[in-house]
Amino acid sequence: MDEASLIAAAQQGRVDAFNDLVLAYQQQVYNLACRILGDPASAADATQEAFISAFQSIARFRGGSFKSYLMRIVTNGCYDELRRHKRRPTTSFEDFGEADEEANPALINGHERPEEYAERQEMAHVIQVGIETLPPDQRIALVLSDVQGLSYQEIAEVTDVSLGTVKSRLARARGKLRDYLRTHGELLPARYRLEYVGSGE
């Protein structure tokens, strides 16, 4: 059964059809929540809540990208969570696991040596901590664009803001992340330090 048929069946109350949709998107939704919240347990809760909300409101879904529909729900949930706590959780990048790489093929390199993989993981951890220093709206825009690979238009739809606002948030987020990497150069793997620390000179 294709996605449109699954959605139509779910709108008629068929839980099995909605479960198939959950299986298709749960890893992507979880990875998005993990990147935004920086905490696997909170991300798992946000993912569960997002799918419950999606099921409760699926009768009102009027077509378009179901992926964007789900991302909008989980993004809103994560934004609310960040506003409630106003804190930066401790991140263990290892908790993202291989599934996160599967959702982001650009992170995969089958020819790298073990030490290169370790360096990449270390770099990714520093970047994730840097992402968590950003204000919620900028953090969400950056994750949707630079991690999930959404276009400006898709981000505007997911976050319900204008294209201009998306571009502004992304520019500010990327600038702040660059500044973070420059000022925390000692945390970076050795071969990345000159690139980021030197670029601030």
C-alpha cells in the first residue's frame, strides 16, 4: 500500500495503516527531536507525543508532504519543550548511534580509517553541543536545514514563518555556531583546529 493509501486508511480510523506510517518515519522524527533537544530520552518522549498528536489530527490532513506534516508537529513539540525548560541538556553523541547516520548519508564514509571515524564523531559532538547553545528558533532552523537537508521553503512550511525569517534565523544560527567553534577550538580534533580557530583571525 502506498503512502497516500495509508493516509486515507488512517483517516478512516485504521490503526494498522497509521502504524505503517509510524514505521516509515519514526527514525527521521526521532533524529530530528534528538538534534533539537540534545537528549535521547526527551527526544523519545517528543517522538511518541508527535505521533499521538498526528494520529489524533490526521483527519484534518489535507494532502501535501506527510513528512513535513510530521516534522512540523515534532518541531512544535520540541520548541515548547525548550521554552519550558530553558536549559541545555547534556549530550552524549554516542546515543544518536548509527541510525542517525542512516538518516544523514552525508555523514557516512565507508572508506575512512577507525581514527578518522573517531575524529568525525568527536567533531560531530562538538558541533552538537554548539547547536544546543543557540536560541530555540535558530536551533530548529539550523537542524532542519543543515542536518535534515530541508529547503528554505520546506523550513518555512514546517515552522510556519516567512522565507525571509527562515533565512535570517539560519544566517544568525550559522554565524553563532562558527563563533562557538572558534572560541572552543581546543575541543576540536587537531586537524580541524586551524580551520576554525584560524578562520577567526
